[in-house]
Amino acid sequence: MFLLALGITNLAMLGWLAAAAIPVVIHLLSRRRYREMPWAAVEHLLAALRASRRRIRFEQWLLLVVRMLIVVLIVLAVAEPHGRGGGFLSAPAGARTHRVIVLDGSYSMAFKPGETSRFDQAKALARRIVEDSPRGDAFSLVLMTEPARAVVAAPALEPGELLREIDNLALPDTSADLAGALARVEEILAAARREQPGLDRAEVYFLTDLCRVGWTAEPDSAAGRAVRDRAGRIAQQAALVVIDLGQAEAENRAVASVQTDRAPATVGETVTIHAVLRNFGRQDRPGQDVELLVDERRAAHKTLDLPADASRTVVFSHRFDAPGPHLVEIRLAADALDVDNHRWLALEVKDDIRALVVDGRPSGRAIEGAAGYLAVALAPSADRKTGPAIQPEVVPESALVERDLGRYDAVFLADVAQFTAGEARLLDNFVRGGGGLAIFLGPRVLADRYRRELGGKDGLLPAELGAVVERPGGRLDPLGYRHPIVRPFRGQERAGLLTTPVDKYVKLDVPAGSDATVVLATSSGDPLVVERPWGLGRVVLVATSADRSWTPMPLWPSYVPLVQEILAFAIGGRQAAENVLVGQAIAGEAPGAGPVSIRTPRGKNETIQPSQEGLTAVWRFSDTTASGPYVARFETPTVSNQLRAVNVDTVESDLTKLNESALRGEVWPGAPLAYQTTWTDSPTTRPATIARRSSLARPLLYAVLALLVIETLLARRFGRAGAEANSNDQVSMTKE
């Protein structure tokens, strides 16, 4: 019962308790048997010994017990028993505890209510939890970021190891992933039960600001139910402690988005830059300073008022005088959460935009034929003041394989009948590398050849080609003007897009589960324009012709702006790939097969090796946990750079927090949960559920030392008393 009231750190050492039998074995082996011979002189001695037998036996048993107890206490001391609280007898059995510390790694934890951020406060508290725990406890560490990461999964028995990991943690600029964090915790607890059976008690600590966006999910959604189910299972396996580091009335402002009116920009063109600013707080913020920086130099400045819980758009204009990659930054006046007060845009500026128009049915006339109409629509004016400089080049379909597609930003296919396997590979690699491809169908198109060479769901085409539909009639459906290609036509009914007659078109079938999007449809609901991303580029498929063979659209006022928007969207895929959110991979076409050096916003340099995708060498970098500009540097064949911008998802900028009742009701309904107030309200409060344990090893060693002294004194006393008794017996026998 004594051992059941203790926690034992080294259970294996208890096997040495068998050594306590050694004194008994020695005693039994030392006993000798003699053959008894009657001798009158000894009879008197035996009578005297019988008189003192009880005393001698008691002395021998006392020495034996003391020696056995010495062995037992030495073994227990090495096994490191411990008790809890006011005494080890009141401690529960199995006192070793596995403590899983979950640190909120969302960027809202960078909020500074005072001199230090919430994340630094969480790290300091995590250190105290570890340091206040006695020897023998084990620790795991989880970072609740997107995606959630087990920093230390296997239970660490050495506190110094975990403390080093805590000190080395850097806060990423991601959102919180509660579902992922709970999954990591459940995996850690399950593995600990299998691999560390001595850890028969578990505690899970969540150090968080309890931002609602990271801690809640739609209650009736599959994700919400999965979170509650997993949270309930964890509550049955471990004691739960949530330490709230958030502030109920935290104010925050952010730059929500930055975009240009079109991409890519060209030299000498005036580019319009739109930035959306958002006030997530409950107070109006008048006179907010907003700066435009280009290549880290201040280019413009404006001041505007930000109403409470509202958004405002600020517009800047800038003209680029040199080609190449340029970094645009919108910077809002600093507040307590500075990470979302910046937003970057990587912008490629070109001397001009080059478009290759492949003519599938040459007419012999400059403006006749599909390719001629497209060429005029692409470059209706050479005036740079009214738009970007676009240089279309018209070639017959037989010349496609002769062109270096890397020199072009976009390729337009006008009623091209079919493709060879080599031409299909060229187009595939061109789009994967970031090029834009627009396909206009027509009477010469062989649908089966398109399906065979360009594919459907798993190929370059965004839709399967069916039969030709004749004379459908009716208006066109812009599908709510949701897509960027048709969005500029909203409110521009005189442009004639909706009233454009389409006499014939190829029926398009978008496969279920495809990432293709219908841009424009006929009145019967059939897709007329469909697009899909492909690698770093985009493909736009138009079901009708680019000339008057199937539709009078080329004569309609909507034709030129529609072709221009198709071009802008198709070549905008590269810019979309160059500007991503934190956690998304960045990539690009490598000019050679040599290594690529990536400089991150935090000053680190990473070297990666590009991979071959078809005929194109592509580099990819996935460690984008920090927001800001990333620069890819190439040494071969010549030194060059590519620029990428990574920005935060401003969903985490809303600092509205979850209160205690919502936490208990929405995340852990009905589960026992210890909730503690924020760090700033109780800076000296230690977690209530940390039960301090007293080690019994030192007292046991002191007891061993005392028993050694007692054993020595008893052995000497009993030995002297025995000698005196023998001497008296000898004197008595002599007298007789």
C-alpha cells in the first residue's frame, strides 16, 4: 500500500528490491551443521546458552531487518519516488504527468498590449510551466499554426530540451488551425500511451488569445462537428487548461488587398493601384496615413478617415520607367499589430506585351479572318497613354513549332483545326511556365483531335468539346459579372455584350470536380467562355469563332474590350502566382538547371534545386511562413532575379475573441475545463492544475545513512555482549 501511494520515476529500478534477500541468504548459508557428541563439560554451557537464546535471536533478527531495510531504501532512492502537495501519502497513484503545451501560432499573437507581444507572454508562461514541474514529468510542444505543427512530439523527459525549443520558436504570419492542433494533440497522447506507459496522467495547456476566427467553425458543418468530437475525446484523456492571453477590446487596422488595374504593366504606362484598408475596431480612426512605396522608396502619400468596422479604398497612380520586377508596397500607420499594416505586390514591368496569334484559316486579307480580327482587337491603338503597348504577331498554324514561345506573353489560337503531339507539348509547357493561352473555336476545329492531344479534365483544355449547336438565339448570361473577364461590363449595357448574337458554338462540358470556371454562358445555360489555371498560367476557351463565320461579335462594340480582358486575365496568371498568401508555395521558371538562392523577408538565404516539368525547369519554395518579399536569384546563364510577394490572410486581423462561456459551449461542450484569465490580469498566477511533487530520494538516502550508523552500533554492541557472555561461561566451567 505504501508503494501504491507513491509515484515512481524509474519503475525498472524496483526489480532490485530482490537484493533485500541477500542478508537472509548469507545468514542461511552461514549456518553449519555438526554431529552431536555427548560431553558432560558442555552440558553446563548449553544450559547457559538456552537461557540467553531469546535475546540472541532477537538481536540477530534486528540486525537482519536493519540490513535488509538498508538495501530496500537504497533501491527506492535510486527509483526516485515522489509525493504530491502536503505529503506523499496523500498523492494519487501514478504521479508522473505528460504535459502537452499548445502555443497559439497565429499572427494575431503578435499583438502588443504593452511592451511585449502575446506570443512572447505565451512563451514565458510555457517556460514557467516546464520549470515548475518536478523531475520525472514529460513534455510535448505543439504550435497551433496553419498547418499545425508538433514541435516536440515524443514526450521529452529532459526539461532543457523543451526550453530550448520554446526559446527558438518564431511566430509565423499564418492563421490558427484549431482542427489541426487538436489532431496533433490526439496523436501525441495516443503515441505516449503506447510508448511511455509510465506516463499515466496527461494535461494539455492551450496558451492562446482565443481569437474567434481561429477557434470557431460552423457548428453544423462537418469541420465544426469534427472539431467538437476530437475535443471531446481529448477531454476524456487529459486535464484541459486554457490560458487566455487576449484582450476583449483590442483595436486593429489592416491593409486588406492591393491590386493593379491590369497586369503586366508596361514601361511608360500609368498604372492604377487600388488598396483596400479595413478598420476591425469599434472606434473611428480619422486622419490615417497611407504610403505607396515602389522598390522600397516612398512614391506617394495620402491621408484618409477609417470609420469603425468599415473598409475604405485608396487609389494611387504610378508610371514605371524601367522594365523588370518591381516591388509595390502599401503601408498603413503602425498600430499594436503591425504585421498586417503592410501589403506587397510583385509587379513585372515589360517594354511591351507580345501576343502570338495562330491563324487556323488564313483569309489573305489584313482584317478578314479570325486572326485578323483578333490582331486588331489586341492592338486597336499604339498610344501608350491610353493603354499598354501590345504587339500581336500573326502566323499560320504550321509556324507554331518554329516559334520560341518563351518570347511571348500570350498565345491566341484562331480556328486551328488540330495539333500534333509536339505542338501540344509546346503549348502545355508554355502555359505551365506562366504564359496565357486563349483558344477561339470555329468551323475548322476537329473536336476529337483536340480531345486526344489537349485532353479534358486532366489536360490543358478547361472543358470537353461536344457537338456544334446552331442558331440558339437569346441573350448572353454574364453569371452575375462575378468573373474578372466580364466584371468591367457591369453597368455598361451599351457595350452590347449581353445582346451579342451567337449563331453557332461548340457545346462545352465542364467535368465535375474540375477547377475550371464558366465565365460567360448562353441563354440556354451552355458555357460560352470557360477558363482554368494550368501550372503558373491560365487557359481561356471560347466556344464560338473569333470572326464572323459563327457570330457577328467582331462587329459588336463589346468585341475589343472582351478580347482585351481575355488577354489581361490570361497573362495575369503569372502575376497571381507571383503574389500569394502566407503558407502557399511560390514558384517560377528557372532560366537554367543550376541551384536557386531564395532570400526570405527575415533575411535567411535558402538554396533549392529546380525540377524539370516537361521541357521547362521550374523552381518551387514552400517555406513561406513569413510575409513580405521573396527574391529568387539565379547565377546561370546570367545573374538575374525573380520577385515574389507573400501576404497575410486578413481574416486573422479581426481580433474579436471568444469568451469563456462560448469556449465551453462551442468547443468543449460539457467537458471539464480549467479557464484562466489573461496574463496581464494575473502576471504571477501559476496554473492551478500544476501539482507540485516532492522528491523522496534525498530523505531516503538520509535514512540509509542513519541505518548504516545504527547497524554499526548494534553489531558492535551485540558482538561485545556475546563475547562477555562466552567469557563468563568459560570461567564458570573452569571453576566446576
